[in-house]
Amino acid sequence: MSKKKTQTIVVTGASWGDEGKGKIVDFLASEADIVARFQGGNNAGHTVVVKGKKYKFHLIPSGAIKNNIIVIGNGVVIDPKVLFEELTMLEKEGFTPKLKISDTAHIIFPFHKLLDGLEEGTKGKYAAGTTKRGIGPTYSDKAARYGLRVFDLLDEEVFLPKFNRLYELKLKQYQIFTNSSELWPLDKEEIIKEYLTFGKKMKPYVVSSAYYLNTALNQGKRILFEGAQGCLLGIDHGMYPFGTSSITWAGGVPGGTGVSPTRIDKIIGVIKAYTSRVGGGPLPTELDGDLAHQIREQGHEYGTTTGRPRRVGWIDLFNLKYATMINHYDALAITLLDALENVNPVKLCTGYKYNGQSLESWPIHSEIIEKCEPEYIEMPGWKARDSKEWSEIAQQGFEAVPNEIKNYIKKIEEILETRISIISLGPNRTDTILKEMFWD
């Protein structure tokens, strides 16, 4: 029997997001026909660097600059204003995205963003550190079946009664949060006019994404599924409530696109050589002081979406083992190894102690994690190199990688029991070592 060819690959972040997924998706997209995003909204940020030039995406899948067909799946929540800003940016750069938008993706309205901040302000120590882009409130309306979808924007007769119902509900929520009926800063008629215009502009891109993607697979096309954020931020398997509102692990692909789990061929997790995250919640391996500042600056750890400085710490193999388990990764990609230069020794967290006892599995509950002590091993670090040297190493291949980094990678593979097959030594596409072929 001949070996089944790989048609589908899923890329997810294995940690707290910001692992460098945009670069890995861009790298793998060269042999894909379609890149499809399956969850999240413009609270995510993917940065792709080509020939030293940065392209920042928040909604548009990273395959846009590879001339792939790009699909925004039904699991994504869409801010139309951001969508068209990104399309305009790409067109100015000489790209004409081959965009398809799911007719069942939900829409973010101005009142969702307004309420996002108000809701966050009531959560006290349980605040997630939301980007205030309206993501959570939009997913809440989706689950409560109040939300409006892309399809609803295409026809004024369909749109108006649904919008009026949602608008009145949001106005009442605002009045409850503010204890006032006089401060509502939004104009209903302006929103209606603006969003019906968005609907007209979106119409040429709209498809039934489940039908479109499954038909493409039946025709032998290759699809790369792009995740946003990271597994440990997910609504089900993340550190609740200090995360996001969507399904961020590979299990989100079927729900967010309509492609059956039996049609997924390979799953790749992206990890960073250390830990970083934004937002609230305990982070057992977190660093502070000069060392944190050094890693943050060398890794350019500032949010793509918000510009906020990220929290940084040693790599946490204990929670990565949990992410590896639930995704059952075929392979891992590791990024930002160059950002640990001149850090010696480097530490790897291999477990947590809780009440003096070593835990068997990552405990997931923030109330437990905040009382845990990380267990570390130490390994020799590696010296600093300029960007040209890192690029030369990447182009020469794995044999040229410094022994200290090889040993670091080997130890991670041993603990996670998963091979690391993509090694990133810099921001550019060419600063990447591929140890195996994924599209075959």
C-alpha cells in the first residue's frame, strides 16, 4: 500500500502565544495551496520578516505574502475595520491577497470593545489582561446565540432586526456596568451605516468555508491551518480565566473550519527557547531584574498587537509536556534560540512542587499553580553572535549549530518525548533549519 500524502498540517503555539508561529506558518506555506485561520481575532499578532522587512498581521493569515489562498474560518471573530486596514496595507506593499471569509464567522462591533474594558474592570485579581479588542464579548454573544455573522451583514433586511436586538441588549449591559443611562458614546445609525458598508465590501470574499475547504481537499489541495495565541491560553485547556476565549489547541480546527479531525495529517507545535507571555496569571518560571531585561531586549519581547512588554522566564517543559500531550504533536519547531545568547547557565523547568510534593502533570488551575515551586536543571549557555553569524549557521544546517544549543535541543526532546524538526535562529525566513520534510 502506498503511503498517504500529507495534505493538511496544523500549526499551534504550545505555550502562552508569541512563540513565533507567524514565521513558522510563513515558512511552511511555501508548499501549501491554502492557509486557513481557525480561531481568535485581532487580539492575536503574527509577525513575518522577509528580507529584513516586517509584516504584522492580526486577522489576515500569515500566508498572505506567499500568494497562498487565505481563509478566515468560522471560528474566527472579525473586526471588519481591522480586516480592511490589513488588506489596504498589503495592497500598498504590492500584494493582492486571495482572501476567502467564512459566512458564519462572527462580527465584532464597537460596543463589544467598549464592554470588553468594562467587564475586565470588574474582575479584580481574576482579570485576564485582555487586549480590549472585543474578543471575549463577541464570543460570549456567539455562545448565547445573540451574535451577528458575516452572512448577516450582506443583506440589510436580515441585518437590521438582528442588530437592533443586539444593540439594545448591549445598551442595557452598559447601563448596568456604568450605573448610568446618559454616557453611551455610540451612535446607532452610524454603526448601521458603517457595517452595511463593510458588508458590501466583504461580499466578494465570502464563502461557505466548510464546503470550500473540504472541496479543496477532495481536489488534492494542501491546507495549512494556522492557530493564534497558544494552547495554555485556550478556553478549555488553558489557565482559566487568565487566557483567551477560543479553542487554541489543534482540536479547534474541526470546529473552526468544518474540516473533520480524521482529515488532519500532521500537527506541529511551536515553542520558544524560553517562556514569555502577556496578561495576568501566575508564571512559575518568571524572571525579573537584569536577566529578564536582557532576554526581553534580545528577544524583542513586546506585543505585536498591544506593544506591551512581555513577561519572560525560563522554558517551562512541565506545561509544554501538557500541551504536547493534548495536541499529540508530530514534531516541534523551536524559535528565539538566538535571544538566549550570553545567558549562562540556562535553566529548564522540568516539574513543579506543590506542598512539597512533585506533581505528576501540569495542574492547569491558577490557584494551584500560584503556589507551585518550579524544579530546574541547568545547562551551559552559548555565546553571542551577530545576526549575520546566526544566518550563516542556519544556512549551513544543523551540523553547524553550536554544541551547547544542540544539547539544549536534545534535552528538550528527551523530556517532551517529541522531536524538534524546525529550528529558528533569527527572524528571517532564511534563518531556519528544517530537519525533515513535512509536505510529502
